[in-house]
Amino acid sequence: MEESLTDRLDDLEWWLRVLRRPVVDLLVPGLPPDRITRYGPLPPVVVEWFAWHDGVTRAPGQDHQDVEVIPGYLPLALAEAVGMRHGYEDDPVLALGDGWLPLLASEEGDLFAALWSGEHEPRIVEIRSGEATRIEFPDLPAMVDLFVECFRSGGFTVADDGRLSADQTRYDELYDALIAGR
């Protein structure tokens, strides 16, 4: 039996706990589906994402590192994600779908976002400041699977200074092995 997205997300959270990342104590409980769908019709996996956790608790002066679930990126609250969409209205890649919603954000404003069209499973796009938006993952479970495998196999580690870091070479190897062939 294939794991649900929630199971995969729980695996991601488990790794964060094992590595004693501060974010695990700052994750906001997920929203009930009826509160999530108030923002319009969303694909089931996007509803499942925000039912897992609705972003993180943030405070003024907080170190961004404390709220990262992968190196450089924190999970967004649903209301925050909805509010960010207007800043990307002119993006031609995002216009290709029926809808899109940011899921993860960096301090610099880079995003991983779900992009969907019709009944098709949402793809995950990467939006980077100054670069063209591109399809990064075929679906949300693939993204989470890669992140979990990065923790398991050394693509993501805790650096000597205690910060979450990425080994880009290892990340690329894992991406090629798990995602490129899908």
C-alpha cells in the first residue's frame, strides 16, 4: 500500500525531531478541511498539506533557521500563502494552470508552490527571484519523498554551527535518482 501524503509529511517531521530542529515545536496544528476549502476549491493533496500543519509560529527577531523544515525554507500558513499570490500575477508559468498556491518560502522570497489544472495532480513549481519559474516536481508526494530521502541519505544535514544545510551534489544525485525518471 502506498503511503499517503500525510504519512510522508509525518516522516519529514520525524527527521526534524531526530535532528532536534527547533521548528518541530513551532509547527502550527493543521486546519480542518472545511476551513481550508473556504479559500476556494483546492486539490486534495493541497488540502492534506494544510491539514498537516498550518505554517509555523513566528515572532519578531526570530532566527529564520528556527522555522526551516528544509534548508532555507519554511512552511507557510494557508492565509499567508493565499495573500502571496497577488505578487506573482504576471508569471507566465503560473498562468498555465487553473490555480496555484505557495507551500514553502525562503527568507529571500523564493517559493515552492503547487500548480494545478483541471483534475490533474498538482505539479510543484519553484519560483526563484530573478529566475524563470520552472516545474520542479511532478507532484507534491514526490517533493516530500525527496526531502525525506535527503535527510536519510545526507542531502540535508545539520552543520557544525547547528544550522540546517544542503549538500548540493548529494541533493542533485538524489533528485536524479528519485525525480528525474518519473
